[in-house]
Amino acid sequence: MQRALPRGARAIALATPVCLGAFYVTQQARQSDEGPLPYRYAPLLLGSTSLLPCQAARAFESDERAMHRHLHLVSKKPLTLGRDCIPFAIYSYYIKEPTLQVERPYTPLAILSRSDACSLDMLIKRYADGELSRYLHRLRPNAPVYVRGPEVTWQLPSHAKMPDEIVMMVGGTCVAASHQLLSNVLDTRDPATSPRLTVWYAASSLDALQAVPDMVRYLKQYPEHVQLRLWVERMPRHSQQADLCTATGIPVGARVRRLDTATWLGRLWSRRPVHELVVDGVAVPVHSGRISLEDIQTRLAHSEVWRRLVLVCGPDGFVHALAGPKARDLLSQGPLGGMLRASGYTEAEVFKM
């Protein structure tokens, strides 16, 4: 027979779980109040959300399903970077799925120039095999979202000489990185002292384009410092009037029109049709198909005089084709390859995100 515990020992045994539970609750509440850090998760509330493209912006490819979602996350206290603000940098936050303990980095649309220091805006694409993206698409307003960060995804080294041009080649939802760089630089410093910022944005269709109206705003405000080109695999057969969405889901009027590219050389060989997407009175070149070696060699020809830094961000196939795969650890850059290497660029001039 087991001996009965003394009365004092029984009291301690009963009180211990209660004390541990109270300590855990206190710690969670304290972390929630202090906010996220690079090494610690804290819950932010999902303030609002919207699907992209919205119904008003479904005229280009009306048979496609909305696969993107804008998340507006709200903190109790201002979110700080925890270090000196670096305009020539791109920051990300990690979000986790609490039941599976799966985490993934996401790039906020803005960091240094947020109108509200207590909020973050994320653009999330839903993947059929993505546990975290499907989880984030199921969340409803006021749900907690566990976040840690920020962490620097890329930054211009302090010892590096300022390039003449920073080129962002982005595909899919990675357009958030290019939008953040535009806002970090142009909203916080004099554009006259900054390099030219060029964005090459590739998507599967016009409906899949995200944040284009937001970037057109910078193009319209700083036409000599910002360039934007689009590549779309499936173009509409005819010119159309439709809407695009801002990154936060607000419809913006847009029109696609085909340019007359007929020349006397057209009888010898055909050229890819070139279109323009007119947004807020600004015409943005749209190329049918994917970014090609010819595009890079004709529009971004390598030069020893004009210094370029090329940032490549997108799905694995996109990065592989343009700059070669990353190293096996998926963190190191690995050797440069793809079209950029074939065009004469060096590892010091290209960064894979």
C-alpha cells in the first residue's frame, strides 16, 4: 500500500500546477503587450481582411478564382525595428500556424513609411499544398496571428558603393518586396540622392497582378526615378476596360490596349505583341509571355559604367531561370546562373531573395 502524503505535501502538489498555470498566463500576457521580437512570437489581431482580386476587378479573366488575401494586422503597441532604420533594406516577419508549429516569412507591404506604427499589411497567396497559407485564408477578423520579427531579408551593405540603379525582378506575391523597397526609399529620403528603382513584375494573368496601382503612384510621382514593366503570360485577346485592385483591395480603373508594333521587318519575323496598361493616366508597358534572355540583354544590358544591383524574388522556378538556384541550405546565395549570368552579370551584382 502506498503511504499517504503529508498534509503539507498534498497542498504543495495541488498548488504547483495552479502556480505554473498562472505564471504561464502572466508570461503570455506580458509577451502579448510587448509585441513580437526576432526571437519571440507575439499575437497580433487580424483587424480586417479582403480577397484579391475583388469582384469589381474581375473583368480581365473572370473565370479565375481569387487566390490572394490582404491581412491588416494590429498590435497593441508600436512595432519597432529594434535597430537603425535602413531605407535600402527589405524586412520580413515570420508567421506560424500554432497547432502544427509551421512558420514562414512574409514581407509587409511597408515598414518605414507606415501611416500607423501599430499595424502591418501582408499580401498572402493561397496554395493548395500550403498549410500556412490555407490557415491564414481561413482566419476571421479579431483572430490572433502569431508573429515574430522583423528580420532583414536583404540590405545594401554599409561599405558598398551606392549603385546607379536597383532592379527588382519579382514574380507573384513577391511584389510585396518591391513595393516595400519603393516605400522605404522614396517615402523616407530625397529621391534625388537615391539610385533609380526599376521593377520588373511577372504574373500569370492581368487578374493576378497585385499592388500595381500602388506602384504606379510612385511612378507618377517620381517618373525619373522609378520604372515599371509588366510581363503577363496570358493576355486578353482584345483591348479591355476593367479594374485592378490596390494591395488593400480597393478597385482602381484600368485599361489594357495593344500597341501598333507593325514595321517593315514584320514580314520577315514576328514580334511578341506589346501592350500598355493604363492606370490613373499612366501607361505601363506590358509584355506577353515571360521575361526572356533577349529582354535582359536589350533592356538591362550589363555595363561597367552604369552600376546595377539586381534583386530576384519569386517562386523557385522564377529564381532558377533568372539567376540559378540558391545553395542547398536554402539560405546561402549559391553560384550565379540563369539568364543574368549569361548576360554578363556577376555574383556581386545579383542577390537572390
